Amino acid sequence: MKLILTYLFFFTFSLVFVCYLQAQDMQGANQKKAVFQQPDADKRGDDVLRVMFYNVENLFDPRDDSITSDDEYQPAGMRGWTSNRLKQKQINIAKVVLAVGGWEPPDVIGLCEVENFRVLYGLVNFTPLKNFGYKIIHFESPDPRGIDVALLYRPDKFRVLQSQPVLIRFPFDTSSRTRDILFVKGIACKRDTINIFVNHWPSKFGGAMATIPKRNYVASVVRKHSDSLLAVNPDANILIIGDLNESPYEEGVSKVLRAKMDSVNLAPDDLYNMLAGAGISWDKGTIKFREEWETIDHMIISRPLLEHTTPHSLRIFSAPFLLQDDEAWFGKKPFRTYYGAKYIGGFSDHLPVYMDFKF
């Protein structure tokens, strides 16, 4: 009898434990499914502006530019970059843009790692984006590789008042060149003015510590321009977007640009980093290095602009088609155009970010 009771105890315990594990698996699966949030299916309306930023990773023109170091992306270069591969990448980017838009495409799109106007013209005129009338703002920068930042916009939702490049010249390294910052001022939804800075700060190539001064300097330039706008108009709507090559807590972003992660106690001239509400962690970000995700693609806003959105409205667009299995470090990783030198026809090494503003 004692033996039977013992068997019954272990049988009951095993059954309960199995049920518990199944419940945990179901909960984990539901959590994994909830990581990717599909953009709203409803039309946003005339008073809502959707802004997107995307590092498209090496959107090069296969034609040679004799004054930049773009030989790698030539038909005879290491990447074997051709017009057909460019067209496929443009179609891929258009697919991402349309997916981020949901019912209607984003109204304003900041881009980085684009070589010239021609690749942007092909993107908005020879892909499904041609149906939405996007206009282009682009200036050639002195970056050695020839990669620039740009802004695409729908003129029915955003009317440009001013656009200009903000030149970067390092006083401590006068021979070094990097991407300009793009400044665009416009009327959003026919209701209010917004000032946009599109950024691509110097990378950590050559060493993270060694390149800090360059990122800090670019951060100081952005902060100076933001302060100038707020000094003239304390209610200025300022939006700073871009690949800053730093996490929200690194020196250039947190101490020089002074982008806060707390939306509650903001001073009138403070900037707020929208990534604070995006739920970033080691397994969620915009770019992956080995086993860890990092979030270096930012949207930072002035306090007055926060009145047109919510602190938790930024989204990292991690649709399944933008990801592939990470066989080396497990989980998923961005589906890139190249794996090393091998062409695989993907999208980018970054994931895009986007958010809405209501005016």
C-alpha cells in the first residue's frame, strides 16, 4: 500500500510539473510573438505625422565616383555591386518603408548610408514608392566613402521651409572628414513647425575609446543648434534622428547631447530620448554584435514636441522578413545584403525605428 501511494505521489507530481512547463512554454511563446508589433492597420489621418529612420547599409551607386573610396561597390570590386543588385536593394528598402507605414506609408523618412541623389531617385521613382510622391532632400558630404544622410518626405503631410547641411570639422583633427548633419525645417500636417536633424555620427571603427572625441564633438554641434532654436523659441519642436553609433547611456548621447531617459522631470530646454520607452535590452535593439543587441538608432525630441506624442510611442520595426537565424550566436540577427563578401540579397544590418506625432 505504501509503495502504491508513493507511485501515486510521484505520478501526480510529474503530471503537475509537466503542465507547469507547458504553461511556461506557452507564455514564453506568447511573449516572443508580442515582440514584433505590426503597425496600425487604420489610416492615420491628416493630423498625424509618422516619422521613420533607417540605416539602409551601403546604398551605393555602381557607377564610379572618382573622388570617393567606393571601389568596393563597383561591378569589378570586391562586392561585385551591379545595377541589378542596386535595384533589388531599392525594392527591399521600399518593402520596409511600406511595411512600417501600415495603411499608408511614413510621412517623413530619415536615411543614412546613401551614396548620392541618384540612388535615392531610383528608390522613390522606380519602386512601389513611386505611387506616393516622395520628395528628396540630400546634400553631398565630404565623407571619405561617399555615404551621406538624406530625408524623404510626402509634401501633402510635410511642407519644407528650409534645408541645409551642417558641416562637421573636428578642431583636434582638421584633416578628418565625416558625414554632415542634415537640418530640415518644415510644417507638419499644415499645423505646426518641426525642426529635424538627421545624423550619422562617426563609427567606433578604429576603437571605441579612440573615437569618442569625434562623436562627442558632433553631439556638441547638435546640442548647440538645438539650444539656439530653443533660445529663439522655447516652444520649438525639435526632432533628432539618426544612427549615433552610441547607446542611450554612452557619453556623447547622455552627457554631451544630454538626452534624458526620464520624461517626467524634464526642464524646459531638456531633450528626451524616445528609446527610454522602447523597452530596449540585451535581446532587443536595432543592430546585433555577436550575441547582444544594441540600440544605436535614435529619436530624440525637445520637451514641447513630447506634447504631440507619448513617451512610449517609439517602435523598433523587427518584422520577421528583416531577420534570419543566427547560427553562430543563436537567436535572430538582421538579414543583410551581404554575409561577409557573399551576396545574400537581404536588407540591412540595422532595423528601422519609427513613431507618430499628432498635431
